[in-house]
Amino acid sequence: NSAALAQPIASDLAELLRPQTIIGKIEGFRRVPFNIRSVVQSAGATGGFVGEGAPIPVTAGAYSTNTALSLLGVGAISVLTAELVRLSSPAAEATVSADVTAGLSAALDLAFIDPSSAGIAGVQPASVTYGAASVTSSGNTLAEIDADLKAVLQKAFDANIGLTAPAWVMSPKTAASLSLMRGDGGALAYSGIGPQGGTLLNIPVVTSTAVKASGSPAAAYIGLLDASEILLADDGGASLDF
């Protein structure tokens, strides 16, 4: 009965997909409902010591409302032959699950992290890196990489971002390259990182093949995110038709 099977299979698909995406690998996002404007604080009240009998100074925070996050969808179609479905039912399910989740996770990751993605109204949101402050790499030596990482962190500190839920996002190739860097005496410079992620400067690393410079396969970039500064709306659902 296709109607009876659709819902549990769709739920399984959502649970299988989420951990494969950048969003599913990062913790600390600010969860908000769809289609609801959220209050954003850009400046807070100021406190200080007050002398005896002196008035307490009055300060005020600055607030604004952000654009509501619309309910948008990402989808994929996978074609199976009738012979595959009839003759290898368990294998067919595994095949279509791997095919669909790979396509969906790649689309979600690219939409989330691509710095050139301004979004399409009613179709796709802008990426979290679109219009973000950036640092041009000074080179590929260990000293230059250290300086670049320091400059990226400084960008966050200059913007008063506390990095309470930070994460580096990069390609597996970039992470592998960093894992091979060696310092004085041949010791690994970044021992906690690898193609599957890890840590860099005690900050979690998330890897994705979607992290690539537009129009230049040889170019690469590293993104620094603070999940606590990112609003995420996710109904946790999926639908599957066959």
C-alpha cells in the first residue's frame, strides 16, 4: 500500500538527510518559526557603577525586526527501472535513499554556504555568507595561513560577535591540506583536523564539497560562522511520492 508506506519512509529520509548537511553538523542555531518576523537586537543597555545618591543613567537597546523566513522546499527526482524495484527490493531502497539524499544535501549545502548566492525570492534563501566580511589569503605558508586565520577571527571580534557557537566550514580537500601542514621540527601544525572535520584553533570544523569558489575549481575558501547569530526555520519534515 503506497499510501501507508509513504509517511514512515519520508520521515526516515528526513532523518537520513539532515546529518549529511552542513546545517545538520552544526549546533547552536537560533530556531524560529516560519513566516514570523523576529526581533533582532543591534545594541544593548549599558551598565556601570553609580555613586551614592547619584542618579542611575538611562540607556536603551536598539532593536529591529528581520524579514520573516519563508517556507521553501528543496527536492530531487530519482528514476528506478521496474526491474530493479521488482527484483532487488532492499537494494533498490538503499540505492534510491543514497541517490536522493546525496542530491538534496549537495543542494542544501551550496544554498547555505555559497558566498555568491543572493537567493531567489520565493524559491531559495540567500546564503549565510552572502555579503559577509572577507579576508584575502596572504599565501600558503604556515605563517601566512596563521595570519589569515587570525584576520578572519578579528573580523568577527570587530563585529562584536562573541563566537558562542562557532564553526569553520571548508572543503574536505582544504581540511586535508591543513592536516598535512608541519611546523618547526616536523610536528603537525593542525593536528586536530582532517577531511571529515575535527577542530581548528579549538573551533569545530565542518567539511562539505559544496565549499568551493564559483567559477574556479582550483580556488577554495574557509568560512567562519557563529550559529548563535543565524536564524534557522526547519519544520523537520519531508514528503516522498512514488
